[in-house]
Amino acid sequence: MTQQQTLIVLEEQKTKISKMVWDLEEQKRIEFHQEVKEKLEGIIEEGDEVVGGVEYVEIKRFNKEYEGFKELMSIRWESRWDFENDEDGEVKMKLNYYTTWCDNDFEFARLVTLGKVAEEVKKNEEEWISMRVESKKKFKVSLTQLNQDKWKVEREIRELKAEMRAQEQQEFFDKMKGEGVRFVDEVSFEKRNNEVYGRIIEMQIISISKSGKRMEIKLTQRHNVWNYKEQIYEEVIQANVIDVLTSKLMDQLGWLMDKKN
């Protein structure tokens, strides 16, 4: 199997695992939202929506004047991660809501619902916290394993891409040492911080020093030259050889390779 074929297989594995993670997260979210609805049965109205994740949920209700669903409030489970035990630390319940004038039926009804939800959450706070903890625990093992599998595949993809990139750069360098390379568009090359060669269309390594630290490079460039007789600029192609540090070329090799013809 070639490297490209291996890469395709790994990318397919990553896509498959990512979908499995997404599906499991979605299942966790749906089940949790259903539990929230059941806890609030008789408090929120039929047709009210529970949306969000498992760290917070938003309760929304259809507003005729708004012509769509509008948030009533959000319920949040907040905690700091316990790194020593690799789990959630102390969980605190929080309610978030907006304030406005109660000058219509929707806002008065929202305020009534807000009070009832606040009473329920405060009265049964431990149950609400336990519900969230158990929901995460139920899916933790499966999601942890899937994410580990995904990270492993992603690492293999990164390593393979790096290997392929290094090989491609070596081939590009070898070609530059041989027949030279031609670029799709004009490129520039920085010899040193205050010396840049532009409008390059071809590059070729002419020689490399014995130490390998320096090299001579032939640059073929486009130039606009003023034609005094015709009083216009004419484009000409000129080549010249420059002496550069090998490290300078290697630093720019990847970028130059991406511009090759």
C-alpha cells in the first residue's frame, strides 16, 4: 500500500470514528434534555423547548409577537475540573435570565415559569446535580475510548503527512540541484533580511560548498527595462548567480515547493 493509499484509509477511519463520537454525544444530549423535561413536567408548558448541551440547557417558548421561539432562561451546572481525580469537582447550579418590563402576557408568563423553575432547582438541587453527573458518567467510558482511538489516528495522519512532506521536499531539492525548478507564478527569495530577489520564475542550485553550509543558486527573473527608443517598458528575462547560506534556502524550501510548476 502506498503512502497516499494509507493516508486515505486513515482519513476514512478518522471520519468514521468522528461520526461515532458525534452520534454518542448527540444521544447523551437528547437523553439529558429528556430528563430535564421530565423534571420540569407541570412547570414548563407543552411545546416549550429544551436545547443546549449537558453543561447548560436553555428553555425556550414560542412567542407570537416575536414569531419564533424565545429563551425563557437557562440552567447551568458549573464546576472546576479536579485534576487529581480526573473528574468534575464540586458542581454548582445556576440560573441565568434576562430582565425587562413585564408589559405583555408572554413576559408575565415567563416570570411565573422562572419562579417555579428556580423553586424546583433550589428545592431539589442535589437531584439536579446528580442527574448531570450520572448522564456524563453513563457515556464517559465509551466516549473516552472513542476519543483515544481518534487521537491515535490523527497522530498517525500527522506523522504520515510530515513524512510525505519531507520526502516531497527532498525530491524538490534534488530537482533543484539537477535540472532546476520552474514556478507557476513569480516568487521571491530572501537572501538576507535586507536583500530580497523578486519576480523569480526559475531556480537552480549550481554548486554546494564542501561544508554544505553555502551554495550558489542561479535565479532566472523577469525585469521591466525601459526602452528609450520606444519610450516604453519591455519585459526581459535575465539570469544571475548568487551565493547564499544553505540554511536560508532550506528555511524557504517548503514555500517555494508549493509554488513549483
